[in-house]
Amino acid sequence: MLVLCHTQTRRVGQDRFSVSGTMTSMAKAPPDSTKTSLRQRLSAHARQHWPVLAEVTVRYRGAFAYVDAVLPDGTVIALCRLRYVGYARDWGFAIYLASTDGYQDSYLPSGRPVGPIEEALDCACNLYLADPTIWQQPPTN
């Protein structure tokens, strides 16, 4: 698995990002209107581009939105963590790492540490859902 990481600190909006694994936040939790918009945008994008999903769920903790995929059989797969940076359009991105059961701050395919949520969803889904049957097969030695 390739997770693009970088140690340089960048300033984006009101947040300072250290993409090497820690982020220092100045942004507050997103307003309710932004949370609603985020859920609607993710759901609409998933319906159009990821029909294998039954739904996309989002849960919040502070400035973070945790995005999970729900398969038709009810299996839930953690995808990514989005970080509110003060704007409804662009969010920070961290990919879920199944190997560590945690999130790694990462660059999006565009090369930026922040961007549209649709790009974040596509990146995570391409990684974890390109072949959803892989989650149902026993490991091979």
C-alpha cells in the first residue's frame, strides 16, 4: 500500500499541517450546516461512483469526520478521516490503515494534503473497495 507522507509543514487556511503523522489544529468543529452538507455530498458521490456501497456513514469528533463504507451485507469498512480546516469545500485527509487500526495523515492523489471530499472518498474507496470480495476471503499463505 502506498500512503504519500511528507514531513514538511504547510499552512492552509487557518490550519497548520504536518503531514508526517501529526496535525496541529486551529480549526473548530464544523458547524451543523457543514456536517449536513458533507454527509449529503459524500452520499451523492458514493451513489454515482461507488454503487457497490449500501451507504457511507460519517461520525464526528471535534474537527474530525470519520468516513466508513457499509457494504450491502452490512460489513463496515473504515475508509478515511477528514479534518475540517474552516472551509466546507476543502478538508484535510488521512487514510485509514488497517495494519495499525489508525489513520495516517496523507496527501490526496492531487498531491495536496487538503482537497474536496469527493477526491478523498475516491482515494480511500480505490484502496479498500476496488475488489470488495477481498474482505470476505480467508488469508492465503
